[in-house]
Amino acid sequence: MLPHDSKLKIDSFVIERYGKAQYNVIYDVEFTPNTADLSKKNNVSLLLQSNGKISKFFDPNTLNRDSLLQDYQKKDNVGSDELNQLLKIKVKSDRIILKNFTKNLIIVENKYRKRYQYDELLPTLVWKIEKETKLILEQQCQKATTYFRGRLYTAWFAQNITLNDGPDLFHGLPGLILEISDSQEHFHFKAIAIVKNENEINMLNYKNKIKLSREKFRILQKNYFDNPGFDMRTAFNPDGTQIKIPSIPYNSLELE
């Protein structure tokens, strides 16, 4: 909880609106954060909103946070009550993937203290479709494999959901990808719920976000985990020695 006299000015943003989602798919994402300890797994639930032309993959808890921020932006300052409301919303991931199939473009955004964003052409994934099938959420799914940015993946796509989309960066199959994992099982995305409704696909476009290339984004990302205090003021122990912030184990989805 923050003190009652706390004040904060909300960062300025505009709302980008991309129409209504045709499908809302919740994925359980299990991943290995540290390759030095393969027994440890983390989990997060992420949401794919897709309508065939636009899709957004993100932490669904940001929907509540963004709704509050839209209200707070109308005020000159927000106080402790509003700030404490924001702190109650537990967002595990600030990573956002926005695919624009009409423009053949993908936007990736994440927050490493500051907001960073890059865009690139939709990457081409070369798929090999196999004969094997299985049921996921009562959907008949077919197996496909691909090698993408340093990892070999096995995917299962729903033949009856005619969206060539999927979680995170994945797309390009003749049906929605409901499950995908790499050969080492460092990353495993599996759909746990499909909701057909017309929720709005929106994105908060912050004016202070920093746009850069994918190459520079990946360098910054690595530097952040190797040296988490890289853009913080130097702090010292009571004896005058500098406080060293240890590196954070990080296992990137993209190795190339």
C-alpha cells in the first residue's frame, strides 16, 4: 500500500483501436526461465484476440489495468487510492505481440523499466504438415513442424478454425494453432479455453515509448537481464561499497 499523500502523473497515451475480435483464446504458457535449472518451470496465462486481419497476444490482466489508466489519464494527478487500485492488478507479462495480416506487419512491445517497441515484416514460417491428429478442446487438430529462429517446434492446429494465427509470433498454418512447443520443451503454449465473442482489440500507444530495430531490441533485452541495474542510479551499502545487482537468468524464445 502507498501512503495517502502519494501522487503520480499518468504517462500520456492514445488508444489504437483495431476492431472486434472473432476469437478469444486463453493459452497456458509453461516455460523454462533458466537453462541451468531445467527442472524449474514457470506458468502464465496469456490471451490471443484475433479476427483474421489483426491479432493481439498479451496478459489479459492488462485489460483491467488499461481500463483504469484510461480513467486516470483524464485527471491531472492520481492519488494513493487510485495507485493502490493499480497495484492490486497482478500483471505477469508486459509483452505484447500485435500481428497485422493486412499490412504483413508485426509489432512487439515490452517493458524494461521503459517501454520499448519494434516492428518488422511478419516472419515467414516454413511448415511441414504431418498426418497425425489429436483433439484439443474438442477441436480436431493436425500436427505440423517448423524450425524458427533457433528452435524446432511441433504445433497442433485446428482445421475447423480457419485463422492462420497462433500464440506469440506463430502463424501461417491453415487453421488456428492451439498448441505448440519446442523440441527441448523450454516453451509450451496450450489453449485452455476458446471464447467466441466480439471484444474490442485495443492497444495503448504511449507517447514516451522508445521505438528501435529488432536487433537493438534484442541487445537491450539481453543487457537488461545481464545487468538489471544498467539504467539505475548507483546505490551503496552502509560501508560505502557499491551494491551489485545480480544478473537475472533468462531463456529467450528467439535464439536467432
